[in-house]
Amino acid sequence: MAHSQPGAGGLHSLPALLQRNARDHASAPAYREKEFGIWQCWTWAEGEKEIEALALGLINLGVNEGDFIAIAGRNRPYLYWSMVAAQSVGAIPVPVYQDAVAEEMAYVLGHCGARFIIAGDQEQADKVIEIQDQLHQFEHLIYLDARGMRKYDHTQLHEFAHIQDQGRAAHDELIGELERRRAKLTYDSTCVMLYTSGTTGKPKGVVLSNRNVVETAKNSAAFDKLSRDENILSYLPMAWVGDFIFSIGQAYWCGFCTNCPESADTMMTDLREIGPSYFFAPPRVFEGQLTNVMIRMEDAGKLKRRMFHHFMAHAKKVGGRILDGEPVGLMDRLKYALGDLLVYGPLKDTLGYGKIRVGYTAGEAIGPEIFDFYRSLGINLKQLYGQTEATVFITLQPDGQVRADTVGVPAPEVEVKIADNGEIFYRSPGTFIEYYKNADSTAGTKDAEGWVATGDAGFFEKDSGHLRIIDRAKDVGKMASGAMFAPKFVENKLKFFPDILEVVVFGNGMDRCTAFINIDLNAVGNWAERNNIAYASYQELAGHPKVLASIQSHVEEVNRSVAADDMLSGCQIHRFVVLHKELDADDGEMTRTRKVRRVVIEDKYADIIAALYDGSAEISTTTEVTYEDGRKGSISATLDIRDAAVVQAASHKVAAE
């Protein structure tokens, strides 16, 4: 595939883009962070000086070209600066999930052989100190927040601000070396190494080059007409490829401002204050916000509730069509405008979505009802399909061609093909270089011509040319009857209900489908309080007869919906159990990006799955759990197993007649 050389307009690295922005947009805001309730701001010129001081400090500390520098902590300008400073000195940044337990961190730091680690605070520093004896290459830890760090042994520990001060002090003697290293960066230099979430095994280190990141940022920004006037809120894990592209790749290419919330707890307040014009969130964020809206509506007065439901019904009918520029009658437009004044506008402002021009969701499929809810409010929410190995973008939805059941058309300069077995393959300027220290996996994923196997199954619609994802290729199977088994299709329909947080559907090779369900403690707890139902724990609430009856009604409603789809009607749920605990990344049941690890769940809960299929009415089980402080424990429960009504598929009825 032809690539432009030596880079987009000669800008062949992020440090080169930084210098351009500091020169051309010197006084424009580059970073904001809320600290102690006040927004702090750095312009591009100020940001460039901060990054230069850190880069000089890293050279002073002994960072060599080709070294790996791990970065762990919440989204903060300083940690974004750390990634670009690492690149500036020819080192490779490796962001680590901030909620990774010490054992997970040990694997990543050991695998990449990080000599240097930049930690956001005492919590991250403690995890490194706990596993220090396993890290043979580790030499220095730089910490950002000094709170609680005073009495530590500082032989290998350094405060972030001190490293910058030392860099400034050594400016005259080291600036020549920094400029030499920056000048050596090419389109083929490594830009970043990001670890996959590891749904099926150990995470893999995905090596992305400057070409991957800069070309992808350039093409995706052109697709959505992004400019330096955008505002984004950076709150998703910095170790995730989506955040890297939005908060660094596109931010540096376009020159727009990256805003960091004060903490996870204040994220929603900070979102409202910033009012981003360009926004990304995985489906769980949109699901959680919709749940909160519905809870608040249940608590609202009768008049307010009636007005909300009345105008939302109208928005559902015409909102999406108005957004897409389709013809809509004058009376419907006037009523929608009134609804915008009374309901949709205030609701968008409350959510922080009032100024969104382009919104994206990806990572998991979003429920069509959730997707349509936001679009009906006039929010230009779209879906993209991507993965770490593609530097995010494989397909995108063009404005005016947005649907809940597709993920759009190939992104600019991306080629996509479907194999005979339905697996999706792509190649693009964003195609990763390799899996670090894993030649076998690299060869098994990317062929000699640059085609990458996604592991997902899908097809292109003949009329629209849009791609539809069915499921993970390894998860798509066949029922004993030969009917298609695609669990994600049913799981996403169930997760639309505010009181359902997570679902795992079983049925591959079986005569019928069954499911595990997790309730949403926030939504169900609110319902319990309104109905004066006392409960002492998640487990007690999950087993309450009224909760089980409510979940059963949702399962049966979804079964009726699934029955209407000829291809997937065999995926109706015959029996289900509401689990006694939430599926948790700390217990290995989910990845850090909240993707279900099916193999772990099938092994860990084999007794419950067996009971779902052998006709048992209940099952007593004991499960090991990990507490927040890392201690192990166990919880025991006797779970009710429920039968759900299934519907004969339409095609079967016709055949019978």
C-alpha cells in the first residue's frame, strides 16, 4: 500500500506536531485540568515548554533511545506530556491501566522491560514497589502527586517537578542532544506500545509507529471535519488506544484542547462544565447515563414525567430523521422544536451533551434502543468499528448514514474484505507493526500482504455498503439444531433495560440458550428504596422475588423481539439465573475495558451452567472473590433458576401452516 513520505506535510512525529502547534497556535489552549475545583489551563506554547523540561530531565536521568517508559495513573496533562516527552527522547511510552492490580502490572512492566516508570500518585507507586523484585530492568520511578510519598526511600524515587527542574537547569548542556534525538524520529519510529485487553489470554504489546498514529489522526480528522476549535473530555483509560488517538493523535494533528476531569467522581460535573464538541464513550457510559435519567424520571412529579414521556415519544418518531436532514412535516418540526425547548435541550445540558457536534461509541455493540434515544435528542452519536491493531479506525459512519445495526463504511485509506467463513480482514496506514516479542502471534494475525484478521464475523449490506458485525468469530457458533448462535446479539438487547448491567448467553452446540444476568445495583437499589424494600447486600437484592420477576419479564420481551429475526431466532433464552455477584475485572471475569472473558466464566461457574441445562430449579454454589485490598474470600448462595417463555419464530409458523 502506498504511504505518503516522510509524513503528513513533513510532520512525521508527535513531537514535530507539538512544535508546529507551539509555533502556529502558541496562545491557544492545549490542556485544561480541574484541580481543587478550579480549571487550570496551559497553552500550546506553555505545554511545549513543560514537555521540553521533562524530556531534558529524562535525558539527565539516563533515558536512552529505545528504552520503554511505563506510565500509570488517571488522565492528567502531566501524564500526556510524559508520553510525548518519552517520544521526544527516542524512548517508547507504555501506558498502563490505572486500575490494573499489581500482578497485571507486573506482567506488562516485565514483558516490555521498562527501565523507567512514571506514576500518577502513591497508589500507583505502591503497586510498583510491591512488584519491584520481579522487575529486573526497573531503575527509576517518577511520581507526580507527592502526597504520602515523603517517608519513602528516594534512592530510586523522584518527584516529577524535580525531574523537570533538573531538566531546566541542564537546558544549555542537553538541548543539543534533545534536538538530535527529535530530528532522528521518522514515520517508521515507534510512537507508542499499547497492550490489548487480553480477553483470551495474556495481553499482547501492540507496537504502533508514527505513521500509524499520524496518518490515522489525519484521515479520521478529515472524515469528521475536526478542527482546532474542538473541545474533548479525556477520561477514558490512557492505556486504551481510543484515548491515545483522541487525546494525543487527533489533538496534536488538529491542535484542539484536551480537558482532564478532577477525578472519576466529578467526571459528570466536569463534562457539563466543558460541554465538549467532540466526545467518545463506550456503550456502558451511555447506558449508565440513560439509567440515571430513567431513575430521575421515576422520582419526578406526575406532570414532569408525563411531559418527558410525551415529548420523548415524538423525538423517537422524528428526532433521528431531523438530525439526518430527512424531510419532516412542518407540524412535526414545530412540536420537536417545542420539545427541544422544554425537554431535549435541558436534558442534553444536564448530561453535558449540549454542544456535541460529533459523538462516537465503540468497543462493544450498543443497544439499538439506547443509540436511538440519544440520536432522537439531536445528538450526532455515531458508531465506529476498530481495534488496537488498526490504531482504532476500521469503519466509520458518515453523517446522514447513521444506523444502530451497522458500523458504517471503511474509514479513509482502509481496505476491508470478508473471508468465506465471515471473518473480517482489513489493511490500512494504521495497521500495527508487530506484537512485541511475539512473532508467532504477529504472523497469525497479519499476513505478508498486510491483511489483518480481526477475529470478528460480519458482512457488507448489498444496498448500503455498510458493514454489519454479527459477533466475535470465535463466539459465533451453531445450536444443536444447526441454527446460528450469536450471543452478543441477545446480550445487547437485554442490556438496554436499566436494571440489567451485564449478560452472558450460553448455547453453542446445545439444544437451547441459557443466560447469566447481573442486575444494575444503582437502578435496582433505587427501585427498592422507592418501594420500601429493605436489602443488606447485592446478593440479597439480586435474589429478591420481585427483582427476579422483573428480569424474567425483560427476558421474555427480548425473546419476542429475537423471534422476529429469522437468522437468530434460535437464540431465545429458555432459562436464566441472576448471579449472586457482579462480574468483575479483579476476579478475572472481565477485562479492564469490561469485555466478558467467556472462557473464564464457563470454567468458574461450570456448576451453575450445568444446572441451567439439567432442569434444576435451584443451585447452591460458592465463589471465590477478590476484595479491593487484594485479599481473597468466598461467597456462597443458593440461586433460583427461572424458565422463560419462548416464541415460535415467524418462519417456523409459516412452515407449520
